[in-house]
Amino acid sequence: MKKLVRDRIPEIVKSKGESFTCYVAGEEEYRESLLIKLLEESKEAFEAKDARQLKEEIADVLEVVEALLAANGFSEEEVREIKEDKRNKRGGFAEKYIMEM
């Protein structure tokens, strides 16, 4: 199994004497791996058992989002502007509406 890991994970695994292979992804594989990691971390947030664990998983999601912004050359400011534009046109989630169709 291969997956994108945090920068210090190979060092940590090596210090435990475990064997593994590791390589540096190219840009396309990196961006794709970040999207896969975003799904993985989002699923872990969904499955969190308590507030502490949810907070940890949200932190992981934010780490991946920040990496995705950088990998795609997007600034946080431009994405926030798009978010605000969408909020102004369609609203946010503060009203807690659930629709059935």
C-alpha cells in the first residue's frame, strides 16, 4: 500500500526499525495524493468518537487543505474571497437547514 504521509513519518518509522520504501512524488502524483488524503482525513473526522478526536481530525483536514492550496498555486486569500462570494449568494450553514427531496 502506498500513501502520502507527513514529512517526518519516514524518520519516525525508521527509528522504530520498521522496513519500508519511500520516494518523493512528482507534482501530479502529489496533487492527486493530497486529494486522496483529504478524503481520508474527512472520513476520519466523520468517524471521530469525541470532541478531542474531532478537533485532531479537523486539524489534519486543515493541514491537507493548506498543502492543496500551495500545490495548486492558490492563495488562501483568493479561496476565501470565493468562499465569501458563495456565502453571500447562497448562504452558509448557520441556519442548520436539512432538506429532504
